[in-house]
Amino acid sequence: MLKLEIIQGESFRAGTSTLTPSSRRLSLGWPESVRANKGFALIFQQPAAIIVEKDGHIVKIPIRDYQRIILLSLLLLTVVGIIVIIHFGNQEKNQ
């Protein structure tokens, strides 16, 4: 079973503001296997935002995961490079 959840953590106060962390969790597996300690479950969790409540106003401050963005960009660049090398390598063999 594949499940995507938004999870809110425990709220805490900082001065006059109330802060609540939230995260995204993607889980793959079977819930009964986790409870029974059988089978498997694979869980990917990452911070998503901080929700700030102050004077009745609520603001959601997103958390950017720059490391993940950079890694995915490098992966995409590598795949494009391999495709270009294969394409031009095949053209040279055909001539």
C-alpha cells in the first residue's frame, strides 16, 4: 500500500507565537505488517513547513530541501548526458 500523509508535530510556544512543524511522509508497505513485526514497511519523511500562529493570524512557512533539488538536478543532467553520448555514438557508427 502506498500512502502519502501530511503530519503535524507537537506545537510549542516561542514568545507570543505558536509554532507547529509539519512534514510529508510517503510510506510503502502494509500497516498490519508494521504492527505484527512481520513483512516490511518503507518510509520516506521530510520536513514540509512551519506553521506560525500569532495574534490570530496563521502563516505557513515552507521548508525548501535544496540538497534534494540539487541531487535530482544532477541525476537529470547525468541522464541527459548519457542519452547525448549514446545518440552521437550511434551516429558515428552509422557513417
